[in-house]
Amino acid sequence: MCEGALKHSLADIAIAVTGIAGPSGGSAEKPVGLVYIGIARKDGGSEIFRHVFAGDRGSVRQQTVEAALNHLMDIIS
């Protein structure tokens, strides 16, 4: 997703997230709280981060945003 977003924009960096925030939809293989964060850079580099967050839907979403921003800061600094 992030590579597609980057390809179709003028951005230098794109971020995409996907996952299961809950409260339902989880399974043994893909539990509620499972989130993937992808970051792609125009220079060709990309990274994917896997997280399993705890809490309710709002908490999982908040933790996802914070993690995505932290990964972005790590990459650009």
C-alpha cells in the first residue's frame, strides 16, 4: 500500500497501516491488535513493521498512530 501511494503521489515518503483494531475480527493467526505499518521512500527503500497492541479499538488505533510516527521519525532522522 505504501509503495502504491508513493508511486501515485509527489511525496518523498508514504506510510500505510493495516490491521485488526477490534473489537471483533481476530483469529488465532491474526489476533485483535495485530497491525502492520509500511513506510516507503522515494529513494527505493521500504520497511514493514509488525506490532500486536493491547487494549480496545480506540487504544489500538492510538498506539498505531504513535508507532507509525515514531517509525517515521527514526527513518528521517
